[in-house]
Amino acid sequence: MTITCSLGEMMIAALARTIEDATLVFHGFGSPLIQLAMHVAKRTHAPRMVLVAGATYGIDPDPPFLTPTTNDWVMDRGATSALDIEELFDLAASGRLGRMFLSGLQIDRWGNCNVTTLGYPDIKLKLPGGGGGCNLSCDVAHLTLWTTAHRAQEDAEGRRRFRLIEGCDFITNLGHRTWDGKRTRDLGHRGYGPQWLVTELGLFDFANDGHMRLKALYPDISLDEILENTGFKPRLASEIEIIPPPEQSVVEFIRRFDPLKIHEKELRAEDIRRRFSIA
Amino acid sequence: MSTRSRPVYADFDKRKSLDDLASFVTDGDIIAVGGGLSSREPMALLRAILRRGTSGLTAVGSAHGIDIDLLCAGGALSASAESYVGFEQDFGQAPNYRRALESGTVKAEDSCCYTLVQQLRAAIQGLPFMPMRSVRGTSFLSLHPEYRRMVCPFTGEELLLVPAIEPDVALIHAQYGDARGNLVIQGPPVADTLFAKASRVVLATVEEIVPTQRLGELVGISIPYFYVTAVSEVPMGAHPTACYPFYPYDRAHTALYYEAARKGADVFHAEYLDIFVHGAAEHTNYLARIGGEATRKRLVSWSDGPEAWKLLYRDEAMA
């Protein structure tokens, strides 16, 4: 009998809760936590979700196990049909895509994400790039952001490197304010921008003016830890909640679906060891 | 530009050697590399291009990995306009790509998937640009000063205009083709059909060249022969990326590649390029160097079922 779950499983459950039933939802590549969250949502509260798999663009696949890379035939086994690249992005541009998940090596207080470069225009560290994230951040109705590296670490020179920062060096994926401080809602994009941010420390939403706001913590994390590890002063919800654990059946599904523990590749070693009671 | 008329390739027999295909790519070309991430990338053709010493290429594309990383290491690129280059959660960032872009030897012209789709669609339709809503408000506008804004004359809303991209050469690896250059792609086509229609020259390697009649019986997406300039039969031509149903992603070889790349440019040259690219003058030499029949057998075991498939991706399978 399973009586504890891992941080990865807590995060997957928190991410899954941001998905509504009967909406068209898409995940990108390089994001096993999101792949798992979508399959969890479809098997629990969102059975009518239209699940579009990243890279293969298969519709409602039922893969036998999670693979180390996204464009693998394993991942579209059981799909009832498949889109091509232009159809997927057309769905977003025409307002059919309900939710997408995005991340960044920098995430700012307005939910902008940088996956392109640290340092700009002079490149200090070239990041891999955001795929279609830039387009989708503007076009998709709602965004859930996530990161597994909220906790600030020291770089080679001993400086603390924040993942959640005041402003991004380069805006790859659009949040609620542009690089020059304008409200993005005035740009006339289809999407309403970031709605949630799930990290390994807590859960944020975004206030009416688009600023990031702390909403909930994991049971083993204090408010001080959040504030110490955030590169700006986040707003605080009037009541900070505790993130609930997943149901036992969800934990068991995750372990069956990801026997190679692919999702742990997204997590730091100290976070893989964290355990939470689900009793 | 996109207003130029584009050639039609009508020859009955376009079969050529791999090196002949590579010779169509000239210094300074804009190339569109097919496939994506760990799947169906035209790796044998890229290795042949590197052996020729071709340089100054600009790569356009969506989400890629080892293909663009290898071109960076081999000195073929001067700019990358890919939307992503990396090894996803499996190995992380692309070491050769990072070195090349951080040192400035390859210029960062990053793009986004839908922007690329719209730019290719403009070329396909013979139009100078396509409009779109997204991207406005992001830093891509400063990276790409060629983008323009306009007020829609019908609705009054502001739109972004992105210019046509007409690649000089598309490099595609498909499962099947015939002598005339008809292609069948099975599984996700990624941007390959767009690349084939938008590019001036289309070079295709295929796992098998089959009679045209057999091609018609295969399930998959077809690319008509008149887009295709030349075709070459290159079994395992996408290795170490996947080309199902023939073989999956070779995670063990990719780990070897990544380990050499991580150690630095000189180590990568000695431990990878000199052995698997410059040290393998023919594709058959490459196949021998990656382990020959034993490797092929290991990879085809994916078709024995999910348990065998899973085994190929276990960490202990890397040793």
C-alpha cells in the first residue's frame, strides 16, 4: 500500500488540477511532468479533455510508457488521429487551444519566460530556445507555467542565481507585461496569458494587474523559503494554502506509466528525495 | 525571394549516391533540415555534407537536436534560425550548439515554430509575407528587425508580417521513396512537407527505394516526385535518431555523442568527428563503426513489444 508520494508526484497532481474538462490541451517537448499531468487529468477530473501530444501531435494517445524523448512512436500509440505542425498552431491562432504549459530558465514577476539567452544582445549563455512557446504564449487561451528550479542556487562565482526574477534578459514567451512595461492585454492577442505557476516550492496565480501572487505551499516549505528564493517580492494571497497530495490511485498510475522515472530527470537530487504523506 | 518561380523536377530516375546528394549543397545556402528532436533527421546526409567541408550555411527549422549540434561542431553553419536545439530532458543542452552560439561563430537568429510555418507558407504560396497575431510584445521583434507591423484594413487590428522563407535546400530522410523521387513519410512529418514545397532543391535519403506501385500501397504522407531533386537509398540514414518502423532512437550512441561533446570542442573532434564523420568516408563505414549488425539487431528489438522497447531506454542499457 502506497502511503507516501514524491515531490514529482505532488507537482504532477498540482499541474493536473489546472486542466479543465472538455478543453483542447497541448504539451510541448522536454516536459515529462506535463505529459504525466495531462494523462492524470484525463483519467480523473477531465475525461473529455482533447489531449494533443507534443512533437507527434497525436490526439488522445495511450502510450505504454513514458519515453526519454518526445518524438517517439511510443508516445502516439493508441492515438485516434494526428495533426501536422501547421494544424496544431492554426488551432491556437484561431482560438481553439484551451491550455498550454510553458517554462523558462528565467521567469519574471509578470510571467514572461526566457528560454533563448542569458545576456542579450550579448549572449552569455545560449539556452536551447522555446520551440513554439512564443507563438503559443500569445495565442493559447490559458497558460500554466512550471519550473523545478525555483530554489536559487549559487553560480561558479558564488552569486545566487534566481529562477524567478524581476525581469527577463530576453522575453521568449509572453506574460502580462511587455519588455517596455506595456500591458499585454492591450496587444489584442487571443490568449489571456499565464494563469498558474507551479514550482517545486509552491503554487502561484496572477493578480488582476498580471503580477505573480503566492497562493499555496507544499507541506515541507515555509513562506520564508519562498521569499528567500524569489528574486522579487511576490504578492501574497490573503490566505496561503497547503498544496494537497494526489489520491493514491493517481500515484499508482504515475508509477505504472513512468517505469523509467523519466520525470525525475526534471528534478534536482535533493527534491527527488522529498516525501509527502498521502494517508 | 518568394516571387521567383520555382523549378519542377520531372526526370524519371533521380537516384544518386549520398555524396552526389551532398554536392548539391553549396557554401552560404539556407538549409531546412527535416525531422525533429530525436526522430527522422537526415544524419547520414549531414555527415556527407560535413565531409565535403561545406560552410556558411544558415539552418532554418523547428525543434531540433543532434543534427544542428553536429553541424555546429563540424563548422558548417554560420547562423541558426531553429526554434529549439537540445536533447530535451534526456541529456539537456546541446554542447556544440552552445559553444558555437556563445562564441559567435554561429549567429543566433532563433525563431518560433508558427512564425516559421507562416514564413514557409508564404513561400509555398508565392507570396512575399504572411500575417500573424502572435510574437508582438516579445523580444523576437528586436532579434528580427525584418518583421513588420500593419493595421488590418478589414478589422483595424494590429498584425505582424513575417517575410517568406524559401530555403535553398531541404534535406529530408523518409522511410520510403521510388526512383523518381516520390516519398512516403510514416509517423509525424514535422515540417518536412512544408520544407519540400517551399525549397528550391529537395534532397531525400530513404530507408528503402521501392517500385512506385508498392509506394502507393504504403500508409503515410506522400511528397510528390516533382518537388524532389535527387534521392538516395541510405539504410539507417537517420541514425542515431529514430526512423520507425525500421529503428528507434539510439540512446546509447547519443549518450556517447553527448559525453564527447560535453568534454569540449577538441575532445569532440578527436572522439567523435574523426571517427564517425571524417573517419567514415562511406555510409557503410559508419554503420560498421556504430557496431554493424549487432547494433541494428539491438535497435530492431523495439518491435518485440513494449517490454523490449522499454529496455532500449533503460539507463543500464547505456553501458
